[in-house]
Amino acid sequence: MEEEHNEDRRSTGTLPMEDGTFCSYRIVKSNRKSMALQILKTGEIIVRLPLSAPYRFGHDLIAKNSSWVYQAVQKVKVLSDRQQQLSWTDGSALLLFGEKLTLHILPDFKRKGVLVKESGDGLLLTGSVSNEDKKEGEDIVKNAIKHWYRQRARQYLEEKTAVWSRIMNTDYGRIAIRDQATRWGSCSGKGNLNFNWRLVLLPEDLADYVVVHELAHRFYMNHSKEFWSVVEQEIPDYRSRRKKLREYENEIYQKY
């Protein structure tokens, strides 16, 4: 029993973090050739060692890389916060053009269906929304808000595409607003454009990037140097915008 107790103590530890807090970690040995640090999605810290390596190697490794561990743990926490399920209830925060708007729900059982409109610093939904069945009520609100988002996205993206097509001196076919799982937009060989309705949630400069990106395919149906040259001519900082777009993806696709 004493030997097992000592083994447990050697295989665990506590790491002081940069913000004054402490994180516990485990050392796991396996049939591997190198040492490694791993931060799980749960935020748990694992130090992996070869079977022959003494435990002190693991403690030394994590101490020497404490700054990296801290940053990695913080990233996991941020991602976890972003991935919390969005509540479609009164007072919830919803995105529109990169800004957070407060959802206001005004039950009105005399009205057939629901009505959504922008109101000051928020979105106002009025209509028959059940307070008794929470899930049913949230489903009604979610479907109504998403329908409104799609309508808003159509107007928004049609206007943007018309403006940028004139600037870029190109044309396009029809525009379709899609509920795409992983793509922000696409351009067919015939010049038809598909846009994800979730673009209406993002800051306007990111929506501009996506529109310019798809219109650039009217010149080159690939991602060649020539293609990116067209994009860069209109949006010199397209690389930073593309990076910001990727940063939004986890939150947007998880919640909406």
C-alpha cells in the first residue's frame, strides 16, 4: 500500500500558473519514445513519458514549459466558454454584424405566429411563445430568429455583392442564402453565388472579405497566386481578416 501511495504522489503534481492560480497535472507512462505535454478538451493537463523515464523528467518538463501550458489552458477555457449552448430565452445575447444584441421576448397569444424586428440595442420578438413548456418555447424562438436572420442576410449580402461587383468590374448570376455547415460562401462555374446566412452575425469587414473572395472566383476558379492577387487588390489585409474569420467559426457554428 505504501509503495502504491508513493507511486501516486510521483505521478501527479501541481503547477503554479501566471495568474496566481494552480493547476494539477498527471504523468502517464506508456510504450513511447519521447516525452510530451497534452492539454485535453476538458482542461486536464497530461505529461506523457516513456516507460523507462523517471517521473522527475515529467515534473521538470512541465516546469520548463509552464508558460506554454498556461496559454494552452487559457485557450481551452475560452473555447469551452464559447461552446456553451446558446439559450434562446428573454435576455439572451445574440450576434448581429459582430455586435451583441439583447433578445427581448414579449408574449402575445392573440397574435398568430411570431414577429421579429430590431429594436434599439436588441431584437424584439412578439407572439405566441409558451412559458410553460421551456423547450417548446425555445424552439419557437430559435426558428423565428433564424428565419429573420436569413431574411436579413439576403438583403445585406445582395446589397454588398452589388456594390463590390461594381468596384471589381465583374458580374455574377443568382445569389442563394444557404444554411451551410462548414462554408461561408461559394461560386459556381456559371457565376452563381452561395452565401452562408451566418455572415450576418459577423463584423462587416469579414462579410466584405467573403463577398470579395467569391467574386474573385469570377476571374479565377481556383486559389492560385493570381486569384489571391485579385483579392488583395481590393482587401490588402485579407490575411488578417481570414484569420479573424477562422477565430469566429467555433463560436458561430456551435451556437447558431
